[in-house]
Amino acid sequence: MKVILQENIDKVGKAGDVVEIAPGYFRNFLQPRHLAVEASQGALKKRQEDLEALRKKAAALHEAHLELANKITALGKLTISAKAGEGGKLYGKITNKEIALELKKALDCEIDKRLVKSAEEIAALGTYPVQIKLSPEAQAELSIEVVPQDKQ
């Protein structure tokens, strides 16, 4: 019997897959839990429409990520002021959250702190390379310049 899976099921398939299974397994386990529907003409057509809508949404999201990555790259350098002691050592560290907030101020767009990847720990004054990984295909790099708080 052919069915369309509604959710991922171990050893059977992923959500959206059309799979061949035993009728009893469908009737007694999958159907009562709403994990699968019978693969009728209408259900297959709806599945195709859903897949097409997902493809369009993914393409639009990809374009938005590429555009944002270009904006971040064009920015080039971002200056962050922080309290510093003798020898340029910071009181605390510059975190990914602070970098994301500064990017939000500079570009007026929301960036999740988990997307910010710093090559090294930012604990002193200076310039540091930072990578923003929006998606596997859309990445941007910029420099973070850390200056003393009173000099900005």
C-alpha cells in the first residue's frame, strides 16, 4: 500500500516521502496517529503543491540571505567600544551577542547571535576578523575594531 508520510518515521522515511508499506501497519499504527495518509490522486497533487510552495519559499529566503551577506561585506568594518584597562585588556569580553546588536544598529536588520563566528576570543583592544554564517551558501566576513570606550 502506498502512503504519504506526514512526519519523519525511523526505518520508514521522512515527512513528504511516498513509501510502500503493509496495509496493517498503516491501518493500526500510522493512520490513528496521523503519521501518514493514503497516497490518493488528490493527496499526491496536494503534496506536489506543498513541495512547490516550499521551494519558492526557500528560494526567496536564499535571495534574502545573499542580499544581507552582501550588505555585511560592504560594511567592511564595525567599531565596538568597550571598557579597557592598562595594556589594552578589556574588562570582560566582546561576545557574539554584542556583535549581533552592533550589526543590528548598523544595518537595521535582525541577526541571530548564533550566526556570528569569531576566529578568536575578543578580550583586548584591536581588530579581529568575524564571519557571519547566514546559511551554508551565504556567508559574510567583516572586521571588528575594538576601541576604548572614551575614544569613540
